[in-house]
Amino acid sequence: MRTLAVLVLALVLCAPVLAKGNPARLRLSALSPVTAKGAGFHSGEFVRLTLKMGHLTKVRGARATARGTFSVVWPGVTLSGCDWRVAAVGGGGSRALLKSTPGACQTLPPFDG
């Protein structure tokens, strides 16, 4: 009886960790127009996406499918420069962040001509 009680207590304490599943993910699928795709969000969850690029801020919303995926397009916006980030925040608590990495944007040395 004591072993069963310990087993039940362990399952109750581990349930939130085991139920978490795949964390929310975000990726860019196109640079012009900027298109973001998400996965791992809660089924039917409304997700607010914020694109920041320099001084420009654009916000879009999407509803996750039954599989927890979505796609958002910012029409007329082209990703340029190395200072950008896309944040996705779901109404059910899912979160994902995607941002530029300074090492990926290397500038060329000045041209001596």
C-alpha cells in the first residue's frame, strides 16, 4: 500500500513536466514578404506575433491549428539588416522568440579604390 502511495505521488508531481510535450517553436519561411511559421503551440490557441526591425514594429495574430501550427505573413515587409526579432505569445501560455544573430551579419571591410 505504501509503495502504491509513493508511485501515485510521483506521478502527480511529474505530470506537469510530462504533459509539457514539445515547446513552442518559431521559424522564418520567407524574407520577402516576411513569413513566420510556428509549431508546438496549444491547439486553437490565439497567438500574437510581433515583428521588430530597427524602428519598425508590426503586429499580427493567428489561431493555431488543431496540430498547434500557424503561418503569418507581413505583406509589404522585407527583412533587411541585422537588427530584427519575431516574438510569438499565445493566449494559453505558449511562447517562442526568434532573433537575428550579430555573427550572421558580417559587414564587408571598406573598399580602398
